[in-house]
Amino acid sequence: MRNGRVRGLILAGAAIAILPAVTGCDYWPPALQAQIEQLQAEAHGAMAERAKLQGQVADVTKMKDELQARVDDLARSNRDLTGKVAGLEQALSAEKERAAHLAKAASKPTAKPVAAKTASKPPVKKVDKKKTAQAATKKRA
């Protein structure tokens, strides 16, 4: 414990001794002043470039999010359409089977002979309504 106390006193004394040296120095040599100004200008330039790059990163992030949302929408649409296509393919195969079954049934000869209709009515003569209307008007006149 004594070592810690001695070490703390030494550090406090050193800090007190250095403090007036650092704060009391108002004179900077011209070469050092020029170097400081150059470093400050570089720091300002770097900060401006950083801000510009951060703006670009924000824009690219926004575009990425929009494109990701679009990809998600397209993926959802793709899943929906894939389901519809699968359903349509199943319906098509069922219709093909049904058509094949009907074609098979139609190609089988029937056991009952088809009797001709002998007692059918004679065909009805089609009458053109315009001609009959014109004939009726001629008779009246």
C-alpha cells in the first residue's frame, strides 16, 4: 500500500511540473507552425472527404435496401407463379387423361347398332322474315 501511495505522489508531482511547461508555451517556431497548419488543412480535407464518403455510403445503403425489397417482392411473385404453374400442369395432365379416356371410349365399337330415325318429322322450311314482310306489304297495297 505504501508503494501505491508513493507512486501516486510521484505522478501527481510530475503532472504539476509538466502542466506549466505545456500551457505556458505561446511561441511556436515558424517551421512547426507551418507543419501544424498543413496537418490541420489535411485533417479538414480528410473530414470533408469522410463526410462525402459517408453520404455515398448512405445513398448506396438506401439503394441496396430498395433493391432488396424489390428482390423480395419478385421472389414472392415467383413462388406464387410457380404454384400456379404447378396447379395448371396438374390440371393439364388430368385433362389429358380425361381426353385419352374419352378418345378410348369413343374408339370402342358400341354393342348396340344405331337405328335410323324413320319416324322423324320432315325438315321445317326456313322462311326469310324480310321477304315475307315485303310480300305482305305488297298484298296490302
